[in-house]
Amino acid sequence: MTKFLIKASYTHEGVKGLLKLGGTIRKQAIEKMINDLGGKMESFYYAFGDTDVYVIGEVPDAVTLAAVSLNINSTGLVSTADTILINPEEVDRATKISVSYRSPGS
């Protein structure tokens, strides 16, 4: 499973929809979407500032997360920024992988 963070910001038209139906309905719709894709929503929060919503959850893979992002953003009512999250054990495994990299200018 791929763990993710979605940061979402509503357009003014998206805010109108939120005002009409409320926050709980939106949370339920997002949770259903994730569940229907074989995933699980861990948390959903509204926030003040540039980002209106934070969602953390899991979906089967990065392609599924891309499908979520494409479909949400295609509405024009919400803009998302998606981040794949990895746990400390995955970072430990990453530190064991030998990478041949030459920095710019060297």
C-alpha cells in the first residue's frame, strides 16, 4: 500500500458547495472514494490558511493516487498537492541502496 498526504484547496465555487452541503458530507465522500479504490483514510482535517483540507491515507499504489489527483483536480472546484509518505523503516532500507550520483558541476 502507498501512504499519502493530500493537501487540498477549494476554489470559490468549491467553497460554495462546501457551504451548501457541509464538511461532514465532503469527508464521507472522500472516505468512500478511497475505500472504493481499495484504500483506507486515516485522517481528514479542515484547516485555516492556503490549504483547506489535509487527508492522510493509503491506496494500493502510486498510480491509484495519480488517478485520485487527476479526477479531483479535473473538477476545477478543488486543487490538490499530493505527497507519498514513507515510514522510518523504509528510510532505513533506502539508506542501504547504493546510488551512483554526480552532483551538478562536478
